Amino acid sequence: MKKLLLTLCLPLGFGCSQMLTGMNSDTTQKNQNNSVQLANGERAVAAPMTDNQVYQSGLGQHTNYSKSSTPSRKNINHYVRGIMQSMVENLQYVNEKTPLAVSSFVFLDDDYNDASLLGNQIAESFMHELHSFGIPVIDFKTTDYMRVTPSGDFVFSRDYLELNQDQNFNYVLAGTLVSHQGGVLVNARIIGLASKAVVGTAQGFIPQSVVDALNSSYRTDGIMLKQASK
């Protein structure tokens, strides 16, 4: 009986050894094939680099775009552009053939004959936006001559006696300002000079931080003034 069992086990053991030998041969053949493929130009996947290797390779060095830069503060021109876009949506009678002038914006609770630096800058910004929209803008502060002085050469004037009394515009863009918590409310409108009819309106808000960013070039005893020169 024992001889019979030994006789049966010997072929089984021989077969298992043949199977293991065949598997090892297949693995060896695959490794050899991979080596041949890599030798023929294929690239293997690189092993992960350590922090030190990354630094030495230059990949760990910071560039100017490594960190998101702080967005620049929006100025008055940005907010005036938004107000102008709102006005164009309901604008009537004014087009590329109707010249228009822009006046200084004044505070609603102040003297209408006294404009601030903020009101003058809003007017300047609106002149640019109107021109960008294709509406002809008349700069009535331009004189008929160039005034040459030791301080510079000037063509603008706020003296009405130096300006042409006959101006070619029938509409004017004007507006008022109101101090509000956290900023300034802007009420803008386009008015027909002959009819006094409002043909376009828009409102907006300018944050106080943007208003405070305006720096007047006029100083008194070293104190910077926000008021425009009269």
C-alpha cells in the first residue's frame, strides 16, 4: 500500500516542479522583454523624488506665479464704467450725431457752485466712457488758443471769459453725489439743454476706500486737501 502511494506522489511532485519552473521561466522572459523594450527607447516611470531632490532639481523653487497676487484695488474709473453701462440701457435721443458735454458732479446737500475733486474726476471719467461708446463729447473748457507760461503750456481754462460762448452741444451729462455709510452714492443723468428733459439716468455706488484713494495735489500747512481748487 505504501509503495502504491509513493508511486502516485512521485508524478504529482514532478508535475508541480515542472509548473513552478515554467512560471519562473515566464517571469524571467517577461523581465527580459521589458528590458528589451526599455532599451528600444521607451521610458520607465520615474520613482517619486524626495523633497531634497525636488529642491535640487529646481522644481521646488518659487516663481512669481507660485502665489496668487493680491488683486489691485479698483479705482473710480471702474465704477463710472458700470454706471455708464446702466445709462446706455435707457438712453434716448442721444447717439453718435448728438454732441454732449459733461459737467462736474456736485454733492446734493452742498452748494451747486462748489465741486469737489471727486465730482471733477467723475466728470472726467464719464467723458472717456461716452467717447468709448461712440457719443461725441464737447470739452467746453478748451480755449481757442494755447497759453504759454513759464510753468507750462495750457489749453484748458475754468475762466468763462476765456472760453467760447457759442458751444455746439444740446445735451449735458450731470449728476449729484450723496455721502453714504461706506461710500458715496452717484446719481447721473443726461439732460436736454433746451427742453430740460431727462433722456437717460443711472445710479451707482463708489466705496469709501476708493474715494479716499484720491489724492489732491493741493496742500495747506502740510495737510492734504480733498477739495478741488476753485
